[in-house]
Amino acid sequence: MRTLMLLLGALSMLSFAPANAEVYKWVDKNGRIHYSDQLPEGARVLAIQDRLSLYSPEPAVAQALQATTRRDVTRVMADRAAALERQLQSERLARQSVPDARAAYDRCVADRRTDCDQILISAGSAARPS
């Protein structure tokens, strides 16, 4: 059984071996182009190097694209910084109001007033004593 598994493993490894097939291109007498893995009879073989085509835009176009991208990134970053500053300011204001509300609540309780819950409601749930 073990031998069978090793044999199947070896066969599966061979099936993944790269296949190096050559492709031939030729033009017949009628001017039609053909592709095949078999060389036609009486044909001569010319080796052609692979060619890679790269696109490079004109320098003015590339410069305009880079400038637009930089402006967009700068604008997005400025908007993000402004939003974070607004959030930070609102959190600072909220932290300042919590001690004031707790002090007012403590004074209210010390005075034995009955409307102390209204202080907590107006200050929000952050001012609730623990």
C-alpha cells in the first residue's frame, strides 16, 4: 500500500512538470497566418526574441498627473486633520463638563435637594456617579 502511495505521489509530481512546447507561426501562399505546435513541411525556422511593449506617457502628461495626485492627497490629508481636530476639541469640552456636572450633583445631594437627577440628565450619562 505504501509503495502504491509513493508511486502515485511521484506520478502526480511529474504531471506538474512544466511543458516547454514551441509554437510556430507561418503564412501560407494565400497570405493567411497560421499557428501550430508542428513545423510545416519545407519551412525554415527563424528564432524571434520576445518583445515587451511599455507605455510611457509624454513628460507633460506624467507631470500633470503627479501634480493632480499630490494636490488630491494634500487636500484629503488636510480634511482628515481638520476632522480629527474637531473631534479632539469636542472630547476636551465633554471632559471639562463632566467634573462640573459631578460637582453640581454633589452640591445638590449635600443640600438635600430632590431635583438632582435633572443635573445628571442635562449633563448626559458621563456625569453619573459610580
